[in-house]
Amino acid sequence: MADPLNLELKNLFIATLKLHGVAPDDIPDDEPLIGSPRLGLDSIDALELVLAIEKRYSVKIGNSEESRAALASVNTLTEFLRKRGPTA
């Protein structure tokens, strides 16, 4: 069964980055988000995602090293939010 937070994050990515023609099922849970040939996300996209995630989930992603680790994949971001989110 799919993790509801993973699905929510995928929908946030699609909306934030205006990924036309991409469905949540097109984004693998364990595939790297940045540099992925499937999504083609770059550092500007990563910054937009960080800002959207910080706003939506009331978390702070401190520096570029932390954001790279958090955005490694949908699964790593889900774990990051569960550990650092306001309800953690």
C-alpha cells in the first residue's frame, strides 16, 4: 500500500514545479529527485521544492547539505518530515 505522505509529496512536486504530463505514479519513491533523467530537476527546482516543503510542513531545511540529503528521494524526504515535522 502506498504511503499517503509520499503521495502528498509527489502531488506537491507536480504542482510546485508545474510538471505537466507527470502523474504521482510516474515518480518512483526511491529514485533520486535531483538529476533524475525521468524528472530532470535541477538546483533551481530543488530550491523551489525546499521553499514549498518548508511552507507546507512548517519545517526548516537548514543548508544545502541538509536539503540534498532530504531531497535524495521521495522516501528520504518522507522520513525527514516524519523526524522533523511539527508533529514529530
